[in-house]
Amino acid sequence: MGKKIEVFTAGCPLCKDALALVKQEVCSECEVIERRCSGNECCEPAKNYGIKAVPTVVVDGRITIVGKPTLEQAKKLSA
């Protein structure tokens, strides 16, 4: 069964790399959603989770990674 994986980004190169890595490494049944925050404005879901930095990865409603994930971390997201 796939997981819901939300990647909170700001559209910067680091965030783009993080999003690409997550998409590359998770299972095909997983749903990967990019949630973009821009400038001083942060999207409502980020506020609800209390996210203060991007990139941040949330799996099934729980903050799992803050910052750019390593390859090993990304591989474990759908485990």
C-alpha cells in the first residue's frame, strides 16, 4: 500500500533536488505531492505541521526529514 508523501519546497535548487530524489526513490504506489512555499508566505499545510524550514518531507502526516534527504533516507520513505 502506498504512502502519502508531501515535500515542502521553496522552488530553490536544493528543494528541487530533494523533490527529484524523493520521486526517484519511493515506491510506485506512493503519492508524492509538492507543497510550495514562497517568500515569507507559507502554505496552510506547512503551518498546520509547524514546518519552519524547507525542504521538509512529511510521510502520512508525520514530519520525517527536515533538509535535503540523503539517498538512504529517501529509500526508506516508502518502507
